[in-house]
Amino acid sequence: RSVESLCPDSWIIGVDTLIGCEGQKFGKPATDEQAKKMLQTLSGRDHQVYTAVVLLNTDDGSLKRHLEKVAVTFRKLSEKEIDNYVSTGEPIAKAGGYAIQGKGRGLIAEVAGDEEAVIGLPLKILRPWLLE
């Protein structure tokens, strides 16, 4: 809604992703050290990826929203694998410290759900809204 007045007669799409693992919530790490800690926690474990998507029509004020939940399992990672991955720079500003659409795919053993939601844009939700 913060940009609504700047975009009259428009469609605004808002999306954000959060990781949940064993009672902890992970957003986007700002430093390599934060990314390493996140990846150490996720190593060898299941976690949930929550991606929220909102579509606002500024013409009529209508709002659609959806929360997609996806289960992801990481392989057991060595400290060297974590250090090597973090050194690529990819984990910074990625929810949970990894990017499934990049080198982070190699960290993952299994995805049970919509991979586009893990990437951060669940098109299976958004596409029908836009066609409507």
C-alpha cells in the first residue's frame, strides 16, 4: 500500500519469503556470518518456505493475497561446502541464505511443493489472478 498513491490505475504485485526451521525464522542475511549460521542450522534438516504474494488493483482497491508453504530438505553439509557456497556471494539477501535457482540448488535433497514459491514468485498463484 505504500506505493499505491504513486501508481494510480495499476496492478501492484508484492511478494516476500521467510524460512521457518525448528521454531526459528530466517529472513535475508546481510552478512556472510549470518548466512553461514543459517546454512549450518538448515544443514541436514527439513524446513518450511513461506512465500506471501499480494495483488492490489489501485483502480478499484481490490486486493488478493495468498501464502504458499513449501517443505524443503537440505543435504547434510560440511563446513567446507558452506564456506564455499557463502564465498560465491549468492546467499546474501536471499531468504534462508540460499537461492534454489542458482548454486544453492546443490544444497537441497528434496522439495515438496512449488519450486517457484521457493524462488520467491509463485506464478501458479499469480498467473490466474492476472488472467482474471
